[in-house]
Amino acid sequence: MTISLTDPAPRALRLELAVEAGLALPSSGTIAVFHPRAGEWLDPLPRERVQIVTPHAPDHAAFVAQGYSCAQAATGPYTAALVCLPRSRSEARDLLAQAAALTDGPVIVDGQKTDGADALLRELRDRVELSEVIAKGHGKIAWFPSPGDTLGTWRAVASDLSDDTRSYQTLPGLFSADGIDAASALLAQMLPAGLKGQVADMGAGWGYLSAQLLAKAPGIAALHLIESDARALGCARLNVTDPRAQFHWADATNPLPRLPLDAVIMNPPFHQGREARPQLGVAFIQSAAKMLKPGGQLFIVANRHLPYETTLAACFRKLTEEPGNAGFKLFVAEGPVRELKAAKARTAAPRAGHSKGRRA
């Protein structure tokens, strides 16, 4: 196979260069690959020995479809590990600490410069026997012999956030891990107490909006938390203990089958890494329209600059803008439009990707 820079993160090309430069891959045993993204190539790693470790539902599904063994979380032991560096520094440290503790052989570190690979590799050099660094495709790769648990202080530690009524548990690397998101707080204030029936929080994160809505709306029969990051969903299970809550590890850009809804709430993501991807919000809106009953309602908050009005108008019969603030706008959309008009919106909208990314 010819490997080229058309790969969104050309790790395979850098892996080939690393092997040529002296990286010795083990001849047997399981090789863990931490948090690769869908669309990446992982050659020259032997597919039959690779375990993809990713909490992200879309990536998990993509690699399963390619025939890889996949897991939400690392278990080990591994004979080698490849850590695909994420944008979050604390999350990257946590992945490296996990890999080092669970691996007997080399730990390979690969990341894009725009995701902070240079700074992370400098930190590592002070702690492990790091190889030469190889640069290619706007990214860098290096490796080191597993130091056991000597990177244990880099493991992510759960933190608590509080509002006026209660506290919530989050983890580094999750959206709004360091504080309650201002857009979500604004939407929570606007949500009506009279909501009833089957409701979904699409892109529920660690559960802030869901907890707020369940405390406010006693008429809700079930609230479905749909979240693609298993780590965030794990926090949500701790933060949302109301028995009406149901948890779904799933990509919210794809409608869940057999889940007719009376209402949907959302603060959709619009970043993938550092790249702005407003088409993510478009895909969330279209997915919600498909799951809502004919008289269903969508409650959505968005940054002022995001152009969701066209999609909302194409997917719903009625659209009302509620009072927001300088940074965020609030909409209530009612009565999802079925196939004809929604199909036109899909044709006009940019192609959707999938990532939790940042919302604001």
C-alpha cells in the first residue's frame, strides 16, 4: 500500500520512517493504539495484533468496520503501544501514563504539531529515554522503552464542579471539564418546566443539561442522554442519578432507531481539534428532526456566529428565536419536516463529520 500525506494524520508514514530509524516492533503480542481517529491509516502495524483503544463511538465503529479489535478503555498487557496525541495536554499525559503502565515494550508517541506535539515531547524527554524525534506531515513521532508506572503522576484525576445547587464530576479532556459551559447554562435557564414524555439530550457530555432539566420538569417520562465519548457518559452516570435517565453511547449525528421523541435539547459541538466544523451542528439538527414526533420540539443554543438558521428552517415548520445574550442565541424549533424539505437541507449543508470537540 502506498502511504501518502492525504491521511488526515499521516501516522502510517511516520511509523514507516520510525521503523527505518530503529523502532523495533515486537514480533508477537497485542499492540495498543490509543485514540486514533476514523479515516487514519495504521500500517505498518499488523492489523491482526492491534487493539484500538478509543472512547469515541464514531471512531470505534469505523475501526470495527475495518476489522480491528476495539475497546473503550485499555486493559493490557501490551507488547507495544502507539499513543495518538489529542489536543488536550492533560488527556495526552493520561494516555501516555496508561500506555507506559500497561506496556512491556516500546511506547510510541505520535501527534500533529497543531495539537501540541512539540511541547509534549519536550516534557517526555525529561522523564524517559526518548528516541530521536522524526518530523513529517506537520507532525512528529518518537518512542521510548516502557518505564512502568513512572508516569503515574500524569494519570487524569476526576474533578468536581459546582453550581448554586450541586456538584458534578468531570475528567480532563472532556468538553467544559474546567467549568460549567456558559451556553449550556443559558439553555438550562430557558428550558420549560412543562416538558413531558420522551426527551433526549443530544451530545449530553458529562450530564449538566440533563441534570438541570430533570430537576425542573417532573412530567418527563424518560430522558435519553446520547453521548459519543464513553468517558463523558461515565461521568454522566454519576452526575445524573434520576431513574428517568437512560444512557446511550452513540454518535448523535446518526438518529437512534426506534426512539420517537417529544423534545430534544442540545448544545452541539462545532470543533474537531482546532478546526471549526459548524457542519457538526447541522448534522445534530438533522438527526434530531428525524427522531422527533410530528409535533416535537427542539431547544438549541449556539454561538452567535454559527449559521444554523437555514438548516433549522428547512428541517422544522416553525422556528422561534428566544432572548439570548451577546455571545449565544437560543432557538425553539417545532414540527419536524419530513423527507422532501429535509433532503434539500442535507444537499445544501456541508458534509458532516463527527467529534466531540469544543462547542464554545
